Amino acid sequence: MSEHIGVVGLACLDTVLVVEQYPSVDTKNVTKSSHEFGGGNGATVAIVVQRLLGGRPPARPEDKEDRYSCENDGDHDHTSTSESAQHSKLYYSCPPQVVVQFVAPIFNDEAGRKVQKELAAEGLSLTYADFSNANTGRTGHSYIILDEQTHGRTIFHTTQEPRSSLVPPGEEFFQKLMQRPSSAASRRAGRGGILFTDGRFEDTALEILKRAAELDIDILIAR
């Protein structure tokens, strides 16, 4: 049985531009390099936890048949109502020790598809993510200017739309978090029954935290 850790928060796309020095007003500048990553406090926490405790599951080789489908593993399901999420399924030879259940609004625009692909590649489960506005909403996008001269950064953020919308997960989500592995080693480590939140989507986050507290699930706020 896999152990489940919940993370509730924001997923967005980050475009990072590296410059020699922050530009003056009314100037045209050349970047030294540019990079694109999945971002958002919640998504970053989810990826870090998955890497530290769950590891990255192997993707299906291009020349192999679909032998191990994640929907056949009751503890790890990347399936969703999103067509692009269906296309980004991963395949496993065995369930990971820890599965991060990531709860966030997920959209089907170009930026959202890039975010979904990265989250799936990291092994996160989007079973309880919110796809209710997938085809009408807009993924948040941050443009981050890295100044090599001062080693500072400047962030310009375009918020997601709808801005504060997140449909809370059902009771099954909390029951997943309460599952504890049977192995003595896992029990000694004390892991299980953990929920992270980045504090976004305040009304929904409060509702989720209240239910988690009722079930004695450990709560951590990472902002």
C-alpha cells in the first residue's frame, strides 16, 4: 500500500529571463538565457516532497507497449477529465512508496498543458485536482527577471482566471491521507496523514484544513 501526502495550492508557469543587469526604462535588452518551468508555491512543495519521499517513477519507453498503466494501480491515478492529462499518463512497474495528491485548479490552455505535463513527469497524482474550469480558465504565468549583477530577482505575475476558484476534494481525499503503510520502517519514520497548503484559495483552504484537523491529519503551511 502506498502512503499519500496531500498538497493544496497554486500551479502556474514560470518564464525565467537571465540578464546581466536589470534594464532601465525605455530600453531594449538581450537576455543571456531564458528558461520555462512549472511554478507556484503549492506545485513546488508537491514536487519537492515527491522527489524526497516518493522518487520519480519511470516513464513508458517509446518502443514498449503500455504494460503498466497507472489507472490499474488503485493507489496512484493520474486520470482526469482533461484530455491532455490523459495523454500525459505515466507507466509504472510498481507503485511508489509515497504518492503526493496535488489539489489545484488545472486548466487546458497552452500554459496549463505544460504544467500538467511537468506535474505528471514528476509522478504527482492529479486525481483530486480541480478541472471544473479546464476549458474556460487561464493558467497563472510568472515572468521572473534574474539580475546577474545584483543576484536579485523581479517577478511579474499574471494571475489565473478565475482567480480564487478551487473546488475542494471529496471525503475520499482525506481517507487517502489517513492510510498508513503496514511496514514497520514506515511506522517508525512517523510519516503519513500529512497535508501541506500554501494558503492560496483562502475559503477552500480553510474548509480543507478544518476537515483535516477533525481527522487529526498533520497540517503544514508552506508559503
